[in-house]
Amino acid sequence: MNLARLLRKRAEEGRPVRVGVIGAGKFSSMFLAQARTTPGMHLLALADLDEARARDALTRTGWDVNAQVTRDFDEAHRMGKTAITADAFALIAARPDVVIDITGNPAAAIRHCLKAFDNGIHVVNVTVEADALAGALLAERARKAGVVYSLAYGDQPALVCEMVDWAEACGFRVVAAGKGTKHLPVFHTSTPDTVWTYFGITPENAKASGMNPQMFNSFVDGTKSAIEMTAISNATGLKAPRDGLTFPPCGADDLPLTLRPRKDGGVLEEPGLVEVVSSLEYDGRPVHRDLRWGVYVVFEAASSDARGTYTRDCFRDYQMIRDPSGRYSAMYRSHHLVGMEVGISIAAAALRNEATGVPEHFHSDVAATAKKALKPGDLLDGEGGYCAYGKIMRAEDSLSRGALPLGLAHNIKVTRPVAQGAVLTWDDVAIAEDDTVRFRREMERRFGGAAAARTAAE
């Protein structure tokens, strides 16, 4: 609650928090717009493979590139300017206080995180694909290096983690947590050719806005939802639904009615799950007071005795949304501001040595699932592409089935037939043993035992 005060103090002392940003896309631009007006924060460097793109991002967001931008890191340090570079590792070597990875590339993000840890630098990882692939091991490496590894505030996973933490710190039992999106079952087969119809804009408007069809298709086909819920699960301990996300239609007022256990009339197979609610009814009608852009947590009184009854009475007295029994209630936030809010993570890491969400264990995974019947020789084209979408699974189930992580399903060949809707396995593809694969395998070895133990306990 005191981050603004701490940032102002750093500004007064002439010691602003130095930030290095890797990636100059939309999320980055949203942060750049706010960094320019945040006291106590210095954008030390911006890296992108296309330096002109980085310069354009700064210009678009209000920076005076002629006066404020340089290619000299020493000058950036001395004069409070921003260095532009195409070399992410040169940015890391310049020793900012915090590095933000916004590449969207899990392999690159893992490399950048590890190099930052080696240099004693905190990391805010916007590339949640890397977190879903091997977040538990990244967090362990950060702890050993004495730095913070954090999910990015403003993105929905960190906001949900905050809500779960709030509920548990208040003594409530979390029943479900997650976000909203626009989804229908047919969306799982969406490709970059159909994305704009499902998304709700024209191809012409999408092109004029510079929107990448494959990237946005990952939001439409359910992949991004699976990735983000996996990050939340691994950070909070909430479980994945056994058969993947169900995307129930649900508005803000119906959260505690819909997202309660089946035995009590809801849709959850058990309490304590992540789930994504849809802004569309199954027939395509809009949901009343939908949460397409929001986040939520459903909770109940943690005690079933008289004290629990008193808490339920308080839910009623203070007019909280609740189910007919009065047992379940919810809190929600209708929108998230994406990159405009990531300064919260930067300040928390640099000034309080805290993460705004961090994976503690390997609870859930994202498995590549066939969008169509695949045949030997087909080339998987990654997140949001034509071949596969991401499905959340419990880690123990993913490991026992040998599921292929979605984060590795890019530019690799299928070696045997895979039916539409089937989860791909490591044995279904020819995959090279590179650094990213080895890092993922190490994560499985380090944290897979705990997942197996959870299965035995159940």
C-alpha cells in the first residue's frame, strides 16, 4: 500500500528504480506510456530485435526520442536517458534493477530470466508462456540467486493471485478463482483465418491496428486462458479441472451461484479450482454483466460452526453477492489495465523484494491438443496456430500421460497420427534436445515427484 511513497522517496534521493524492458510490442507500449509519468522510475533501456520498432514505441507513447534516447548505456546511466538496443543480453549486462521480459517467446524468456538471475537482477516475466512451461524452476533459480521472479501485475494471473491472497489472508476458503473471456466450444478449432470473426472485429480493422492474427487467436482458441490459469494454479495451489477448463457462461452477479461445487448446485467438480467464465451463453447470446475483461475470486466462510454462520450473516448484512444458501460469496474486478499496471510489479520487486505472484510448485500444466486430425509430417506451428491449442491439465496427469507441453509445440514435426481433440504426447513428435527442452525436463524431475505424491494422497 506504500509503493507510491517509496517511489517518490527514491525520486527525491536521485536513485530511481532502473528498468530494462525486452520487447517493444503492445504490452510494452502500455508500460512505456506510464513509465514516463511515474516518479522514481527510470527506463534505462529498451531492447527489441528491430531497433526502429523500439524507437517508434517510445515516440508513440510520448517520449522525446531526440532528447531522451541514446544507444550508449553509460550515457543512459549518467544522464537518465533510455538506451535502445537490439541485444537483450547487452541490456541485462547494463545492470538495471529490474528486467521485464515481454517477448512472448518462452525459450527466449527463459534465457533472459536465467541471465538476469546470474547478474543479480529482479525479473518481471510478462511471457506467461515461459512460466507455464517451467515457472517453478525459474522461481527456484531466482530464490537461489537472491532476487525476485514475478508474474506481471496488470495481466490477469497476477491480479487473480492478489485476490486469492486477499481472501486467504481474510480467513476465507477459496472455492474458485480466475478470469473472464469470450468463449464458445467451437472456438477451440479457431485458426488465424477465423480469429477476427470470433473476436468480433473486421480483418481490415485488425490489420490497421497492427494486430497479429496468430497471437490474438491464442486468446480466442482457449490457449491463453489455459496458460494463465496454469500460472495461477502453480502460484496459489488451486487445482485445474480434471477435464480442462469448462468456460461456463457467468456474469458478475452469478459468480457464487455458478462457481460452487456440483453437490451444492454449481459447476465445480470440487472446491479449490481455477476456472474461466465466458461472456457468451452457449447459444451465442451475451451474458448479463459479463466479466470478459475482468478477474474474480469465489470464497466461503472457512468455518462451519457458529462463527461461520456469523460470517455468512455478514455477507448478507453488507449486501455482498452470494448464492441462495448465503454460504458462498465473491469479489471481482471488471477490467484489467495490462501493461499500464506493471509498474506495481517493478516497484514491489525493487523496493519491497516481493513478487506479485510467483509459482511455488508444479501443480498444473498446459498440454498441446490437436485442433484437427494430424498426420505424420505435419509441422506444429505453436500457440494460436492451425494445429494445436493449449489445454490445462493437472501436473500429475500431464506427466503420467507424457503430454507434450504447448510451450514446446512450435516448428516440430508430428511422427504418427493424432486424432482431433487428442492430447499430443512427446512420443507423437520429433523434438530436438535443446536448452529449453532440457530446462523443462529438469523442472519435471525437480517438481514432478510432488505432483505424483498428490495423486497418491488423493
